[in-house]
Amino acid sequence: MERSFKKEIEALKLGDGEVFHGEGILAVTKALLQSGVSYVGGYQGAPVSHLLDVLVEAEDIIGDLGVHLETCTNEAAAAAMLGASINYPLRGAVTWKSIVGTNVASDALSNLASPGVQGGALIVVGEDYGEGASVIQERSHAFAMKSSIWLLDPRPDLPTIVRLVEKGFELSEASHAPVMMELRIRACHVSGEFVAKDNVRPAHSKLEPIAGPPRFDYGRLAHPPATFVQERLKVEERMPAAQAFIRAQRLNEVFAGEIGEIGIIVQGGLYNSVLRTLARLGLADPFGASRVPVYALNVVYPLVPEEVTAFAAGKRALLVVEEGFPDYIEQQINVILRRADINTRVLGKGCLPQVGEYNSEALLSGFAAFLRETRPAGIDVDAGAGAADRLLGARRAAAAALGELPARPPSFCTGCPERPVFSALKLMQREIGPTHISADIGCHAFGTLAPFSMGNSILGYGMSLASAAAVTPNLQRRAISVMGDGGFWHNGIVTGVASNLFNKGDGVLVVMQNGYTSATGLQFMPSSLASRSGTAPGMDIETTLRALGVKWLRKVRTYNVATMLKTLKEAMRAAESGLKVIIADGECQLARQRRVRAEEAQKLARGERVVRARYGVDDEICTGDHSCIRLSGCPSLTIKPNPDPLRTDPVASVVQSCVGCGLCGEVAHAAVLCPSFYRAETIRNPNRWDRALYRLRRRAIAWLGGAARAA
Amino acid sequence: MSSAARPVTILVAALGGEGGGVLTNWIVEAAGARGLPVQSTSIPGVAQRTGATTYYLEIWPEPWSALGGRRPVLSLVPGLGDIDVVASSELLEAARVIAGGFAAKDRTTVIASTHRIYAISERMSMGDGRADIGHLLKGIEEQARSHILFDMETAAQGANSVINAVMLGAIAGSGRLPIPVAAFEAAIRAEGKAVEANLRGFAAGLAALAQAGAAPHASHKRARPPRPSLAALERAAQETMPAAALDIIVEGLRRLAAYQDLRYARLYLDRLGAVRDADAAGGAGGKLLRETARHLAVRMSFEDVIRVAQAKTDPARLQRIRDELKLRPDEPLAVVDFFKPGIEELCSILPPRLARPLLAAAQRRGWLGTVYWGLEVKSDTVSGFLRLKLLASLRRWRPRSHRYAEEQRQIEAWLALVAAAAPLSTALALEIADCARLIKGYGDTHARGLANYRKIEECVIRPALAGRYAAPLAVDAVAAARTAALADPDGERLEKTLDEIEKRAGRAVAAA
């Protein structure tokens, strides 16, 4: 794992009345334990990785409670775990990154939601939307609606999040439906505190196993004709039960305000942003007292018509603050009011942007538009909207003053084993011409960014080979699909490799074998050399591919650019048809450095000999063309002002952070770059032989150098 | 009851992996220990892989105990024009926050490091793609109420610490947060990791406040020392050359004497005579001479294998590497150099009579650009050093080499273009002189640069000198073509730009 959770694990042990300090997503983990879950599962991905990561390190706590933990190979596996709650009074929770994870999970989710559940089933999704997001911008809301899963969107304050987790299980059990909680990126990482409760040991777990399965009940299967009954149950029984529970438990919150003509309906997750916007327009104080009434939906699906009509009663206009497209909530509110024959105007999208995160800018301009449109009595509309205008104007002026700034996208880490593969791909394309590159999800997707700018499509996690299925037959040259080992096990093995072999396909597949799912924080996966239990899972990509029937298979150390280049050309030029797989082998450098640094520090402390390599550039020889950077992009290979008084273009420079991976030398060779690169090896705690040899060489060279100078 | 009207807001801008999260935790810890309501958020995601990212904090300036059970509603997103402290570990990232509109001229204190970590677009440029530091600094200073700007990276290195600790020191010392300095130190201790190093960085950040200011960057230029044997030639330069170009010319002389010999240095000075006269005649104030002298010195010290060997065996080189690695005098160092000479490199040191047929044969057989010898030379070993030294000693042979002859021919041709342009327009002459910038490097890079230069010469410079374009148009055209040649390695921009110039010239002719 990329980081350690020692401190956080202690927080999971807190009992009644103690105060938990920490980030939102870990508060969710604690709330799960307080709710008496029997099992937890999921697939890692920002922003919810920590929920599972912390439990993986907290074996003793979950062992004591009897909680079963699975780090699933994909979200479909995680969602299917909830099947345990269909027949048994077991509470369970799973987590993943949405929208993508929910897409993968959706088959199991539909089949879960149809029969419904006995034990509370909670799905915690990280709504990866807006600034910092790395996936397609869609809403999880649609999945909740189509499958009759209730959707929580709590106010981003730890006590509320924790309460909603606990109430979520009760809601699930009261209505026999799964419940989903969406948490935006910032809510997952928000710091805060709440008063903890004791963890609850589940009634049934591996410590207290259930005696046996229930009597056969066809009605619990998502299979016809039971599915027809289940569809009716969802609408006629479960939803009314859920709405009754939401009302009775006051899961949604109304914050009264003196301006009676207008009101704001907001997704719980955006409540703090709305309140701050009102405060900046002079309409609220910093403690939540708003002059405009606010109805915060901690449950965004289903809505409770009685609550909506009560809030709207007597109001001229409502502003619905709902992030993302389509405007499901706004539409439903319109329908609810229409059916109740209430003529309150509903504004939302239009005042506010149709799409995109509702940040300060979007809300300020949206609220100004809403005030101007409705002009409620008792509010100095021009002062409020004017304040917003001034801020928006100043933002435009600041942007204009600084002009266009160089973007700083993420990139492969220093010494990343995947970078050399793209260097080789770039060199290969120079020789044999452009090739279709089918990209995938994972760190290697950084290959789509500068300086490589490679990739013609990304179709989903582990989908690169499958998405090239119809490309290779229609193009002169074979398509190259790039896939990580994470993506391979996530589903690339079946949708990609098996499908290709089954259809006697052609094409080239490069599998990046770095040993972890690195992009999500270095979690273990089936072909890792270790696992959370310590031993290696024992699944090997090469053996697996051979067993599947891959004939053309090469394994190349990634840093060896020349060999990689040769192998790529071979795969592209091979006369025979069929899938050609290159396993690009190189351990994730983040993981390697964590290990190597610790080992080196220990050796140094013991006074043992440690050899370190770092690369460097002779600035006198560097010509300032930066070809080397265009073939690497390593953060430690940068530029510096040219020390030559006669030249102005900056020269390449290798900075301290270099880990000596060797790519600079490999690329200089493979691409025939300038001879300015050197590798410098230093020896800490040198032995006597090292010192003597060094002294001897230094003297000889000084003598040779001196003689030459005199000549 | 509360009397404060708003929280104190802090927006931290950083690069993923720089410890912005740790910095945020220190502030949260310090505020929490004072009993102040505090909240932080971040958007790490994939940005933690060296991309730009931000952390946002709000602190309520009064303790919980003064709030009578009320909870301030703290925001998770930074507000436009609403930030009290913008803290950035790097200059461009500070500018990015300002451009986002988060600072207010009547509110914001910007605390930022002035050092640069170049973005990939700046690094991969074929020439100089760096953002203008002066422009960034001006934008930051103008859009904020106050600013504390200093090189935190250097401060961190000086303290043998890390940049986020220095930032924390500067934030603490700014006095903008409702937290005393001692509470931040306590927070570092409470966090418990690398406490001593972090406290050193913190102290360095505090201390830097006293002399903070956008100090101009020290010059990184490394001028060559004088040589006794050059004294006469340098005196000659002082007597005959204008002061405006003298430092460059002296540097050029020293460089070429080391590169070849005194005669070669003398040739440099002689070649500049005509340029000096053209400069004076055109009233260029020494600028044409200065730029031409700069490029001429670089061109005359063209990059052949002999020069590489000279540089690699320069006694000062190993010391530079040792300094960079911060090695103690007795610590062993091994250096491996990477060479990959091809047929062209081999031919460059042969006499023209041998080199030409060999190159022609290699071309026919497709060996050019395909046949190379990859060498890894251990330059710190006696045998490795000797091999390089042997190559460097070919210096005396150089004037008889094929490459030398080629280079001198091209240099003379280029100088002739500069001289021919000067009477038309010194601005045009200057632009032509500047085109020498395109010709640099080894192998592919050199071939590409030379081809681009030739294209510009043929399509723009020669037509301009033949009077096909008016002087101002020609000046723009040469500059545009040169910029385009440096835009992409595939020459796409250059092609497009040359087409446009052609069209413009056509229109100009038609209009005339």
C-alpha cells in the first residue's frame, strides 16, 4: 500500500463518547463497524480507496468483530457479495469509484435490487465528479433510479455522514432495498470529528455462523416469473416503505428562513457550498442561519412528495441546486408539484450551469441569476447580485492578467517502469509509421499525455484489447493495445484475451506488469508478489496466457528500451496472424523505492556498503533541443538555465530526485541522442578496496589530464 | 457568543507528491490543539502523480468554547476572491491560483516559493518554452494584498529539510492565521515523523520572512577564465570591437582557443570585422554584432566527437559532478558515459577525400541513421579515460577533417547572408543571424535543424534578399519561420508557416 494507516486504525477502535478525528471516508469505515456489518468488500479507486485500505491493515479489529473482508478483483464481484444479504439477516457494505465502478457492477446490482434484501446492504460510491475527477462525467443517480436503489447524499459534515451510514442500514432493512451512498471527492477527504460509539459485533458472522440456508423460496431469485412480482414490490411496497422511513427519521433537513417567497432545494452534499454562497451575498450567517429557507436532501432518491409539497407551499419560486446532468431531481420536483397542483416556479438548470461541478463561480453566478429572476421582497437583490458580479468580474480580470499558463497534468512517477515502454513505442512509430494505440485505464493512461500523446481510444478498465477487435481487421497495420496487470485481472483476461483467441483475432497486446494496482494507491492484485496475508497469491500472467492458448508471448524488462523496441517491431512485422502478447515487466517504482529506501537506510545505519546510481547531463554537451525529454517526460529530467554565456536555450538537467532507473541512458542509446548523459555511481561506506582503487584511478587520471593540458 | 464574521481561509497549491497533505495536517493539528474549529479538504486523485493539485482549509478564529454549542458551516470549496492565505510550493502554481480568481486585492496574502519546477510543455520545447517569471511575479503581486515570495526550495536544501516545512514556517510567520508560531512547532512534534528535519525547515521558513522579497535570480552563467596565451588577442578585441559586444567576443575567443587553437580564435575575430562594420553602418548599436558573435562562437565550436571527448575529459567536469552529488573529497565516484557514434560521426573526423565516398556508399546501402556502435565508457577508469583522451587529442587533426570543411563552408555562407541583409535592414540581419539557433546537436537533431535552416534560407531569406518582400515583412517572416521550426520535431508548423509566408508574399506582390 502506498501509505500506512497506523494512526487511522487506532481511530477505528474508539468507543462510546470518544471523539474521532479524521477524513470523511474513514468516518464511513468507522460507521460501518458501529453498524454491525458482517462483511465488507470493494474495489479500490479514488476517492474511496482508503475505506478498504484501512481495513486491510486492521485485520485484528475486524477479526475480533468477525467481519469478513474481501478485496475484490472488480466491482462486479464486490456488488455480487451483497447477495449474502438477500437471504440472510447479514449487514454488508461494498465500495468503489463511480461512475465507472457502478457500470461494472450494474449486472449484479440489478439482480440484487430485484429480489431485495433481508439484511441491510449499503453501497458506498465515490462520486468522481468535477475538479480532481479522472473518469467520465456521469451521475450515479441514474443507476439508483433504474434499479430502485435508494440514494443517500449526506451533508458533508462527519456527524451527518456517520448518522446516514447507520440510518442507511436501517432504511435498507425497513424497505428491503439496497441503499447507495454517494460521496463527492472533497467529502471523502474532508477532515472533521464526530462522537464515536462502540463497534458492534454482528449477530451472525464467522464467529457466530448461521446454521444453514433458508427453505427454498423461488421468490428470492431474480428469475422469471418472480421478477414480475419483484418489479411490483419495488414500486408498491419498498418505495412507500422507504419514503415513510425517511420522513419518520427526518433524514432530510429543512432549515427555516424568514423570506417566505422563495426557497432552495439542495443535494445534501452541496449544502455547505450553498450556505457559503448565501453568506457571501449577505443572506446567511456562517452558522447556518439563512434568510432563505433551505431544504437539504440527504436522501436524493426517492424524494418524499409530502416533504416537497410542504416546503413549496406558499412559495413563489424554488431554486433546485443539483449537480450534473440530467436534472433528475428538478424533473421529479416539477412532477410532484404538478401532481399536487402547486404552481410554485421551479428554477435550477438555466440559472445554474447545465453541467460541471458547482464550485464557487457556478453558484455565485447561478444565485445572482435566481435573485434577479425572482426579485423576492425583503432582499436587496441588486446589492446581492452585484456582489456576485464583482467577484466574477475580478476573476475574469485576474485570468486575463496572467494569460494562458502552462498546464501541469499528472505523469508517470520518477523512474516509473511504464515510461520506457512508451519511449519504445514512440521510437517504433518513427521507424514503421503511426500505429493505432488502444489505451486503457491505469497509470499507463498517462501515455496519452505529453510528451507521448499516444492513444486513439479508451473504452474502459481492461477493455483495450476488446476495443481493438474491429480496428486491426480494418487497418493496414496491427493495432497495439496497452493494458495494466490491474486491468488484466479486472476483466481484460476475459473480454480481451479470451475473446480475441476465441475469434482467432490478430493484434498486439502489451501488458504492463508492475505488480500492483498502482494508480489507486498500490493495492495488491492476483499476480502481486505478496498479498494482505503476506504470501503471494500465486497467479501468474504469463502462465495464465499460455494456458489460455497464447502462442506468441515475450516477456521484456521494461527499462531495456532497445529490446522492447526490437520486440515491438517483431510483433508488428510477424507474418503469422494471431494475438501477440508482450509482458512489459518492471515493478512499480513507488513500491520499489519504499522498500529499497528502507533497506538502504538500514544498511547505511549499520555502516554497510551501499552503491547508488544517478544520472546526469553534461550541460556543455547538451544542445538544448530536449529530444531526450520528448522521449521520457521523467519528472527528474528537467531543464535549467543554460550556464553557457553564449547560449540562451535552457539545457537538460537531472535533479536530485533521480532514482537511477537507467531510462536516460537507454533512450540516449536507442534513439541515438546526444552523448551528454552519464551515470554517476557513488559508494556510501566504501570498503578499503573501493577507496584504494579510487585513489589510484584519480591519481592516474589527474596525471593524464595534467599532461594533456600542458601539451 | 461569536463575534467573528467569517472563517480564515487558506488555499494551498502544490504538485502531487510534495507533501501538501502533510502541510495541511500540520495546520489542522495546530488549529485543533488551540480548540479552533478547522476543516481541510483535498482532491488528490491522479494528481498525486506529480500533477498540479490544491488543498483547502478553513479555520474559525474563535475556539469551540466561545461558540456556545454552535457549529460554523465550513466550506469544502474555495471561494472566488475569498482566500486569506494562498500558499504555494512553486511559482507557476501560485500564479494558477491567482488566475483562478481566488485572491482578492484587499484580502489575500500570497506566500509562495519563487523557484520553478517546469511543466512538461516547458521542458519538451525544442527551444525555450519557459513561462516568463517576471510576468508570473507581476501577476501575483498585482492581484494580492501582500506577498511573501522567496526560494523555498533553496531554503529547504540549506536546512537539509523539505519544502512543506519551510512553507509552514512562512505561513506561521505571516501572522495571517489565528495560531501562534509555537503551536505549529507543537503540531510538527505531534505528527511525530522526521521531527528534527521538519523543525529545521520550519525555522528556515520563519527566518526567510525577514529577508523575503522577489530577489532577482542569481546568474547561472559560467564564464571561462582568462588564459595568458590569449592576452594579445583579447587586447586586440578590446581595441577594435565596441563595448556592447565585448564580453561575448572575449568569451568566444576563450572558447575557440580551448576548442581548437589561437589561430582559430583569430579567425573568429577576423570574421566579426565585417559584421562590426555592418552593425555600425546600420546603426544597430552593437546588437547585431553581439548576437552574431554569440552564434558564431557556438557555430565555430561545432559539436563533433572530438569536442565531446574534450568536454568529458575536462578536469573541471568530474569536480562539477562531485559538487552536484555533494560528495566528500574521499568518496569514490564512478562515471559511465553513453556514446552511440554512427557512420557520420566516423566520417566527420576523416579527411574529405575519404569521407565523401564513404558517406555516399553508406547512403546507398541505407547505413546512415541505422548503423551505430553503442558504447558505454567508464570515464573514471584509466582505460576509459585514455580512450576519451585519445579522441580529444584529435583536436590538432580537426582542421583537416570533413566535418570541419563542411562547417566552415556553412558558416561563411550564413555570415554572407547576414552581411548581405545588413544594408537592407539590420533588423533583418539580426533575424538571419538568429537562425543559427536552429543548427545544434548531434545526429538526428543536427540533421533536422540543418534541414529546417536550409528550408528557411531557400524559402524566406534568399527571396527576401532578392527583394521579393519589403524589409518589415521579411523581418516578420524570418522570425515566424524560425519560431515555427522550433514548434514541433516533425516540421508541421514550419510547413504551414512557410505556406502562409508564401501566400502573404504573393498578396504583397499583387498589391504592389
